[in-house]
Amino acid sequence: MGDDSFDSAIARHGERAVREGDEILAGYDAAAQSLERATTRFSNEYSRGDLSDDQRATIRADYLAESNRYDAVLQRYAREALDGNTYLYEQSKGEENLQEALKEEAQHRASQRAIDMYDPTRNLPARQHDEQTVRAGDELFARIDAARIAAHRLYEPENRDSHPHTSSLAETEAERDARIAKLNEAEVRYAILLQEAARAAIDGNGYIRDMATIRHDLNNEIHMESRRRAEAEQGRDDNVRVTSGPSEPGSRAAKLNEEYRADPPQQQVPRLSELEREIDERHDRERDERER
């Protein structure tokens, strides 16, 4: 990671999250490389006729050990990412193995708490909250899912163009520009809705908070929103100490919470600009990769 990227990651996620995350990711890379070597050796040598049973047993044991090590590293990654390391969570984008690990860990946690997002009658958290809270949460989830699906569909032409036998369906440059513009809008809408859900969860919607157990995108956004609020409160505390000296903790906390909710559209502007910049940078990287 370059110095600029490292500093940007620290500003966004915190130094501890980035350093611990990089350590875990380095372990993941090492485990993946070791497993690849063990797999190659197992495939090439295990069935050789000139090997003794002991030699075959050693090759097999090495392969199983590396496989178990790899699985353990992936599990640690998923747990740390879902437990609040937002830097680790973001590193899963474009990494199928990391995304699958997140999905499996989220499903495991959901099963522990009897969450079934497709069948409300079997959903324990839904039965534990009042009807209005559940309805508000489900309506917001429906909007989030619609935005996510819209963004996914707008990606599909790029996936289609990557297959030579469908090149006749390739879009024109004008069509691509129009699609990318719509894709940007869909991704920003999805991100804003996720932030809305995270705020609702933190502000008291227990049903949305419970459903974050299985919706790991929401889980990550809740951690991000909590961090943003903590940083905003710290900054305001610093200003209060500079301008007016000590004050009562309870009244200050209430005032900060009131100020935080006072003007949501203005609060979203820096976050929206950041999201748009990230999306543009990712699309530029994808275009460069295709051109290469």
C-alpha cells in the first residue's frame, strides 16, 4: 500500500484497524500461497507409483494442514471484519474468497440467533419487536435491496463484454457512458440507504440492529457510522473545551445528539462526495484493467 493510500485508509478506518487488518491480510496471502503449493504437490505427486505409503501420508498431511490453516485465517478475517474492522471489510470487494468467508460467517451468526430474512414467521428478532419497528425496517431493507440489485444489473454489460462469444452484444461508447452514469447513481443511492439504516439501528430500531447479524453490508455501515459519530463528538468536545471550558457531561451529550440530527442533508454531503470519489476511482481502475 502506498503512503497516500495508507494515510487515507487510516483517516477512514483508524490506525489500529488498518495495521491489524494488514497483518491479517498478509497472513491470508501467505496461507493462500502455501495452500497453492501444497495443492500442486498433492496433485502431482500423491498418486505416483514410486512413493511409499509413508511419503504419500506426509504429502496428504501437509495438504490438510495447509488447508486447515487457510480456513482458519479466512475465519479470523471474517470474524474481525464483522466485529467492526471496517478496513478489513472493504478489502473484500472484488475478492471472491473473502466475500464468501463473510457470507458464511454471517450465516453462521444468523443461525445462532434464529434469523431468517426470507420468512418472517421464523424470524426470532422480528417476533421480539413491535410491528411498526419491523415494518419500518423491512421497508428500508426493500429499498436497499432494490438499489443493490439495480447496481448489480448495471454491472452486467461489463461482465458480458468480457466473454468473446458475446462480443456482438458489446455496447457502444455512448451506451457505456450512460450506463456508468446510472451505475454511479445506483451505487450512491445504495450507500445512502445503507447509512440511513445504520443511523436507524444506532438511534433505536432494534429490529434493524438485529438484522445486521445477517446483512453484513449493514453491519459494516453501522460500525462506520458509530466511528463517524464518535469522531464528530470528539471534535465537538474539543471545541467546547476550547471555547467555554468544562460542562456537564449529560447536558453536553444531549446537545451533541440534538445537533447531530438537526440537519441530515448537510451531514450527508461530505459522505456523498467521498462515495462518489471512491466509485469514480474504482471505475477508472476497472477501465484501465480492461484496456490492458
